Amino acid sequence: MATQTPPPERPRPHLLGGLLSEQSAARAFVSRWLASPTSLWVRRGIIAAFAVGFSVPYFRLFNQVQVEGDELLEQLPRTNVVFLANHQTYFLEAIAFFDVVYVRRALPLEDPMLRFSAASETLRMNPVTWIMALAGGVSVKRRYRDRGRAVNRPPDLDGIARITQAIRRGWLLHFPTGTTKHRAPVRPGVARLLHDTRPVVVPVRVDGFRPMLLLRQLPGRFFRRCRVRIRPPLDLAAFYEGPLTDEAVQEVIRRIEEALKPAGEVAATGADQAPA
């Protein structure tokens, strides 16, 4: 009697089915959800809640935030713009900048699509930071620091891709020093990012936000005076057209650091001159 050949074993399906791995399928699902109208309504709701429940009363009634140069926002293209700001707190200046764009200037919530960059561990700190990530956070793993520890790891290519996409699809508020430490240097990777994406680069100088903190990164002090200065875009045409050399990187870093100095320290140099 002939022995029957058993049927070939079917390939074991992945957890989420299809030809994608679990990780790839999950990433694809999240990407589709983030691009869906539902996520836009979630984002609108979070921004509106922050505006009504926090930024308007805290920045207008209990404290005073002076804004200079915000008329420039009306003249900028709605995509491929990077705002480079000095960094004093984890989130206060980002919330204030969203307030300037969407409340003070009343620009449409998706035109421009404003987002902000932050370290991955910062966006995972607590439920409030998770909510802020939904409102517009773009996470990236820092090469040199993680949860207060010095590290040395390869560049976060996925994070760089997310930042690049955020720039090309809208406006990005970016903190080029990557830390809230005073007088920290601009990271060299910022120059490479600008050379790759060629955006309009707008320096933003913020002052007075750190004294608003009550405990660590928790705001709560009242009757403080802060300032947001939006300065003219940097003229980087020659940098974009030329090769990315070490000398070019260092020159752009120098110009960014110069543009982010306090008003009294900014050198008046041609197109990069900032209002005092």
C-alpha cells in the first residue's frame, strides 16, 4: 500500500498577518492612523484644550509673554520651514510657540502643520508628555544622552527620517543644542540636517521661561515676564549649494549660535541682523 505524502506545511503567519513582520505591520498601522482625519481631530482637540485650559490663562493672565517678530509668520511658506530656538525648559517654550502660531496669529491648524522635536525619553516621561506627542511631537533618540546618562550610540536613522518628513510637510520647532543647559553648543548634526532638507531657517530667541518652573520641569510660578523673539530667516543659500565640508558645518553652527544670542549680544551682520 502506497504511503500518502503529507501535505506541505503551511507557512506560519505573522501575528498581524500579511507579508509584513509584526514590527513593520505595527509601524504601518500607526503611520496610517497618524495620517488619518481622526488623528487630525485628536490633534485639534489637544491644541484647543491646551490653549483654553493652559496657555491662554497661564501666559496671558497669570504671566506675561511678550512676542516680537511674529508678523513674519504670515510671510513664510507653509512647508519646509525650521524654527531653531534656544532651549530653557522641556515643553514651556514649545507650548508658547504653538500659542503664538495658532492662537495669537490664528493660523489654520493644519496649514501650517507645526510640530516640535524632542528626545524620545522626554516624550515618554508621563501621560502629559504622551498627549503632547500626539499634538505634534517628533521623537528622536539622542546619540549622546539617555535618561540623564552619557551614552554613545549610532545615529537614530528612524528619528532623523521623522524629523525630515516633519520639515518637508510643514513647520518644525527644533532645539539645536539638544539640551536645556545654558550656553550649550549647537550639535553638528543640525547643519547636516539643514543641508539635506534645505528649509527656510528662522531663529527664535526665548527668555524667561526657566524661572516659571516651580519644581523641576513643572510650571507653576506666577507674575513672571517672558519673551519670544522671532528673528529674520538666515541666508543659507551658499551653504545649501556648496559641498558639506567640515568648514561649512562649523560656519553654519557659528551663525546659528550668533543668531540665538540675547538681543544685546547679536551681531548686526547683513541679512542675518536681528531686531534688538
